[in-house]
Amino acid sequence: MSLNTEQGMDEAQERKHRLNMHRMKNALFQVLCEIKEKSALSQRNPPEDDPPDPQQLRLDRMLESEGVIGNDADAQLEGQLAATGDNTAEHGDYRAKLNQIRGIYHAELEKYNNACQEFTQHVQNLLREQSRTRPISQREIQRTITIISRRFNQIQLQLKQSTCEAVMILRSRFLDARRKRRNFSKQATEVLNEYFYSHLSNPYPSEEAKEELARKCGITVSQVSNWFGNKRIRYKKNIGKFQEEANLYAAKNAQAVCQTGANGSSMGYDTFDNS
């Protein structure tokens, strides 16, 4: 703190002390009370309590539903991920990024709350100090605190809006990635189905076969593994439904064998290890 600042504070304290000790202080206070009483008659009292802000409530519900706030935020997040029907590595990435957003939100919210409390306490102390010189009721102090709270609520509203936007962007990217992962091309689906039904007795491609399928389909080995895992589950759950599809691919295989039998080739899967 600079010397000039210290001198200014000392002078202010000295003037305050002189005012409090002045023999006319009580008379001055009484005059100010009369003036205030007259002016209060011509003023309408504003409503003391503000109704809940619908926008704040809407943002709170959105943040809670996305697992950012609330006591069961983690359970809410796990429920959302489970509802997608997947169990992939993207879940871990989504969870990590959402936790990062959640951490930033709560850190900024803590700063906001601390700043609001500090400023409110400062104003309260200032008004109580001034009430020794001029008439200030507890109701007026509370009204001033309400006004301060409104101002800070606007900052909180902006924080919640930006957090909701960040979550929506993350969710959009996550869903886009899922669509890209699921929506294989028709050609890729044909290749995968042909391998599945031609190895129906043991539809578990080796790592070498997965790599070759991934290369032919233009997808990753992980996507190939996921596709076969999901396909085996669906097939076991409804064998009758997929039997027609199996017969179709068996007929295609037989036709291909007949066409290429003279050359001693099969389906072009000689490189796959049927294990």
C-alpha cells in the first residue's frame, strides 16, 4: 500500500471520528430522519422478493440432466452413456471431457460465490457504518443486498449458458462420431456380412483377418471388432430372423464358387484365418 493511500485512509478515519464526536451529530441525525420520512411517503416500496428466474431454472435443469450439477451427477452421466447401447472407448473420452467442463464450471462458480459474498459483506459493513451518521434501516440494507444479488445473478446466468453450450457441442461431436462409426458404407457392410456368414460356425475373425477386413472396408480394427461383437449378439438373440439373410449369403457364396471354381479360387478370403 502506498504512502498516499495510507495518509488518505488516516485522514478519512480522523474526519469520521470528528463527525461522530461532534456535539451537533444527534441533531443532524434527527433532521436526516425527518427528511427521509417525508420522502418515503412519496415513494412506492418495491417488491421485496424476486420470483424465480425461469431462465435460471431452465439452465439448472439442463445442467442437471447432462450430469454437470446435482448430487447424482455421475449416476446421471452413466445412465446416459448406457442408454446409447454402446460400450466403446469413446465413452471414456466423453466422460473425461465432460468432467473437464464440470470442473471448470464448479471452479468458476466458486469464484463467483466468493466474489459475491465478499462484495455483499463489504457493502453491509459500509452501510452499517454509515447508519451511525444517517438513518439506514435493516430493511434497506437487505434491499441493497437483493439488488447486488440480481447483478451477480446475471454473471451466474452467463456462466451457466456458456457451460450448457460447451456440453451441447461435446454431445453433438460425440453423437456425430457414433453415427460415423455405425453408418458403414453398403459395400463395407456387404464385406463384413459375407465373412460372418461364410464363417458362421466360428464367427470370430483372427487379428490378421480383422486387419484385412478393416483395410477392405476402410474402417478401423476396433470398428471391425465392435461390428462382429454386435452381430454375434443380434444373431444369437434372433436366429430365425437372420436365417434368411444367412441363406442369401450362402447362395451368393455358392454362386461365386461356381463362377471361379475353374481357377481354383473361393471367395477371396484365402488370407483369412478361420479361427
